[in-house]
Amino acid sequence: MDAGKLDKRITLKHVTLTQGSTGEMAKTETAYATVWAQLLEQRLSEVFASGADQAAQTRVFRVRRRADVLETDVVTYKGIDHEVTGLREFERSHLDLITNRTGNSL
């Protein structure tokens, strides 16, 4: 894959749920990497197959393959959070992060 296609800057964050002293669950996001990615356009058939309601909510980011990416992670792109809903290996050297927009922003 041509490195020139990795032209978007994204931040990868691990999500941790912890229980507070009163029993409520608190979500904590910890950034662990800022990487270059390619934003892929998804075909409408792929969006519907993944169960997404709207194409605008589902995005796929292709990054260089990493062993530390989890399906529970969050991707931040242009200040907007996207929950990772799936991972797909691409050509053994790259990883596709299938995400849904959460609407949370910085």
C-alpha cells in the first residue's frame, strides 16, 4: 500500500469502565497512539450488511497493522469520536478499523 494514501490523522484510545464508590459505571478514555490513516468510502451494501442505519455514521479507517488495537477502542478524527465495531486485516500489513460515529466531540 502506498504510504501517501495515509493522509488523515487519528487518535486511538482505549476505553475502560470502572465502578465508582456509589456503584455507577464511569467510562474513561486513554489515548495511546496518534497515527496516520486512510479514510475509506464504504459501499452502501457493506453499510447495510454491518447493520448500520445510515452511511454517514459508519466509517472505515485503514492504518498500519498494530497489535494493540481493540474492538472496544475509540477513534477520534477531526474532534469527533467513533467507536470501533470491528477490525479487518488488509494485506497482512494494514488494519481496517470499522467504526460508528458516537457524536461526542472534544
